[in-house]
Amino acid sequence: MYLSYKNTNLNISLYKNKAIVKNEKIFREIFGIVVGERSKIEKEIVKNLLFKYSLEPIEINNEIYKNNDMPEVIKKNLYAARCANVGPMASVAGAIAEILCEKLINKFDAGIIENGGDIALFGDRDFKVKIYAGNSVFSNKFFILLNPAKLFPNKILGVCTSSSSVGPSMSFGDSDATTIISNSPAIADAFATSLGNLVKNEKESIEKVIEYAKKFNEIYGICIIAKDKIGMWNVRLEKI
């Protein structure tokens, strides 16, 4: 099912009893959740423009919120930003997808939520995730086989990608695809941005970024593609 609201574009597949779900009522409910989460982010931007424009983590005065009722999606953005040392907006797509996973995981066996190229998976199912890397010779040549339930206790994982050559997102690096796997889609999204910014079109640069990524407990795996160069850690690529 394809859902679009403003600049949020979602492709969602849900599974129950090994069959794909096609209930339109369920997807209308999901659309309502997306609108609600987007609204919380938009309200945050009105309160604090830094939330939208900062390229670094920010702190928000909790006194703005009565009874400390900061929306969960804002908490996820702020936490992911601090982990990866980027601005909060770097993890918005992942955070919205993560919220959806948390709301759907007890209702369905498994699901995949693709939000502008960033992917959130949940449940007990084998998923094949293909890596698109623009004009690189490695683009669409490999996939990663992932089962959230076999990797993480919360049965949720994120597969998020940053690119300097694909899509409208800002990147200061040279990679065609910097793909991060984490048990938090929001954190995967933020680290894809921060680590993608560091990649230069050199083998040594790719190796250094991968070694740096290994230091973060939040990162399960990484794959970097830059033109005709590729590097990875804790990721098994299979040929299509």
C-alpha cells in the first residue's frame, strides 16, 4: 500500500498468517497515525526553528511541555541526533517509521515500512533488502537478507541509507550509498547521514569510516558504496 502526505511517502506491506494484508480500513488508520506524527514535528518546528535547521544535536527546554509530555516522535529524533551528532531532522523518516512499527507489531506477524528510501522492518519474517546506489557499478546488484525477530529482542530494525548522488537529502560526503542497520530505524537514519558525510571516494576513507562505525553500540552493520568501491562490516551481501 502506498501512502503519501506532504513530503512523507510510504510504501507499506503488512503480513498476517503468512499472507499480505489488504484491508483498506487498516491503512486509513495508518495514514491517520502518519498525519498525527507529522503534525507533532511541525508543531515542534514552530516552537523551535533549530529543530528544523540545525545540523547539530539540540536541547529542548522541557518546561515547554506540561507534565513532561514531550511527543515520543520528538524524543526519538532528539535521541538519535545526539547518538549520531547530527540535527534532529536527519532522523525524521526513521522516527516516523519506528513509531509505526511499535504501533503495528502486536497486530501483525511482520511488516515493512519504506519511507523515502529508508526502511523499517518488524516481526518474524525473512526480508530481502536491495541496495540502490545510483550509477555505481554495485547498484541493484546485491540484497541483504534480514529477519528482525532473529536479530533483536524488540523484533524491530532499521535499514537506512544516505547518498550524495541519489535523492534530495543533504550529504557532505561522496558515497552513492551509506547503509546502516540498527535496531532503531530513527538511529539508523541519523547515522546514515552522519557517517555518509564522512565518506570520500577513496578506499582508505571507506575503511576508516567503517572502523569508526564499529565504535557505536547502536550500529549493527554498515555497507558503503562509492562509485566502484565497496566496504562493509557485519553485513552479508547476496547477489541478485
